Amino acid sequence: MVELFATDKLKALYPKVKTFVEEELYPIEMELVHGPWPEAKARLDEKRVKAKALGLWAPYLSEEEGGLGLSMTEFGQISEILGTTPLGHYALNCQAPDIGNIELMHQFASEQLKEKYLHPLMKGEIRSCFSMTEPEFAGSNPVNMGTTAVKDGDEFVINGHKWFTSSADGAAFAIVMAVTEPDASPYNRASMIVVPTDTPGFELTRNIPIMGDVGGGYISHSEINYNDCRVPVSNLIGEVGSGFMLAQQRLGPGRIHHCMRWIGICERAFDLMCKRAATRELRDGKMLGHQQTIQNWISESRAEINASRYMVLHAADKMDKEGSKAARMEISTIKFYVANVLMQVLDRAVQVHGALGITEDTMLSFWYRHERGARIYDGPDEVHKASLARSVLKQYGL
């Protein structure tokens, strides 16, 4: 917890979440992330019940909606603690992509959609997924997509091919981004539509192996085919053609969530690296941590993690006070900066562990495999760097 951004509410909550994560989740994480999902889900559902009983549930939701009513800056610091284990966010019902879908539907969905899908999602009774990226089109350009939703009477007929629909395995519904207005301008062609996963024509083709790990349930990324999926027109979120705008609304908070989770991973990897350096003997009286290269990695990692944390909390604070649009430069900056720090810290930690680091005997290989995508999803580093540079150069008249 950063004293500069600490509130009375956060000071009371932070140690409770930390204790819950360390005592309830750390001991079971290795077993659950490498085991079959149905068994993991059963164990995690028990932890969810306990989290609710302890008053830790859904910290980002308002108190009226059953949450803790945290600001983005407060939640960011809780998110860091949760991010130190792959199970943390799920245990408190604030995992991606559900948290993004909840925030999106809370603001833009009809009352009918909220009653049927949003409220059970907030209670943790169901899960959801977000279906936008397509293998045939560059994911960094969301105005290009082939999936269509054609109106036929009071229904949309959806056809298309999606992949990296994260957590679709076992989800109750997908929010699908599809072209509904093909003749409109590029930023007004697509819409977002709720599609229950039991809809005829919704085909989960496979869970995509991530560097060899297929995963399952919440920890998976699916390839989906939509074959004449028919859903009511009332399943539309927001206005027709507003899909791009809704995606942008969803991404701002989502990048704060991601970055603080990555910092949590960095802290855990840093702790593992330091413990290894302090206990691994190279020869009599000579520990790994006595090596200057290892000392350099430790000091560089400490500085980079601290810098990342302040950058992200500064962006979150600006978002809290001025909104996502005002903080867009800060959001682009943290997205590529923290993603790179994450990979650097993980790589150093793996190297310090030697052969052990690439086995499944620590959490490092899991994170190294699953978090390499941090520099790709939600816009690759190169796109964010170009966007930031253009914004800066505008101030110089270019």
C-alpha cells in the first residue's frame, strides 16, 4: 500500500486482503493452476464463499451493489495484492474479462439485460467472456472485422470467427463485437451484442494452447465460430454502431486493472528471485546473491517495480478525478512500460532460478508463458508508443 494514495478505507481493507491471499490462496495455487479446471473451480468456489463472509467481495462495485465501493486508485492497490497469485482476482469476483463486462453493462446495458445477465454476474453466479479479436484481422485495429450481425425482424443473425475470447470455456454469455452498419464510417460500423453461449450456432472450437498450455475454464482463451446465431435485438448494448466507443470505454479501466495485476506478479517474482539469490550456494560460503550481475538485476527490478507502481497509481488518480479521456496519455504510457517491466522481472527471476525456473515447480513458468501476451493484447506496445508520441508531438505543433 502506497501511503501517498492510502485512504482510511484502504488502510482497513488492505491487510485483510493480503492475509486472505497469503493464507487461503498461496497454499493451493500450484495444485489448482496445473490441475483440471472442474476440481479447481470447486476449491475456488469455497474460497469465494469465504471472501464474501470476510467482506472482501467485488471491491470495485458500489456498496449498494454488494461491493466495497473502492475508487480506481484504491482498487488498483488491492488489485496488486490479488495479482500476486493467478487465483486472487477470481476469488474476489474481479477477474478479467468479467470485470470489464460488468463495468460496460453497468453503464450501457438495458434494465432487461442487467436483470438477466449483469446481476448474476456481479453475484458470481455465472461468468462471461468478451469476443472481439479475429484471426483474419490485425487485433490492433478494432475497426476491421469480418463478423456480422444482420437484423432479421426482431433478431440479429450473427456470423463470424473469433479467437482469444478469454474465459469462454464455461461462460454463460459472450459480449460479441460485430458489424451491424457496414456502410457507416469505420468507427460507427460495429455494435456490441450479448450472445448466450447455449445459443444454437455458438461453437467453441477449441481452447487455444498458450505456449503449450491449453488451460481450462477461467484460465483459457477460446476460438469461437458464430454460425447463424440468432439473438433478440434487445440484446444490443448501447446504441447500434457504438461498438468502437464502448470498446474504448472498456479499455481505459481495463488497462489500470492489468497493470496493477502485473505489478503484483512482479512483486511475487521479485520475492522468489531474492529468496533464491540469498539461499542458493554456488560453493562454500559463496551465495548466488554475492554475484554482481544478480545484485544488478535485483536493484534494477526494485527500481522498475516502484516506478511502475507510481506511474499506474498516478494514471488511476487522474482517471478518478478527470475521467478516462483526460488520462489517455498516462494510460498508453503505463500499458507498454509496465508490460515490459513485467517481462524483464520475470525473465531475471527465471534466470536466477536456473533450470528450476523453467519447470512447473514454481509459479514463474506459468506467468512467463501466460503473461508474454501482455505486450500484445489490449493494443501492442508499438501502437501505444506511436499513440503517445503523436499526442506529445501535437504539443509541439506537429
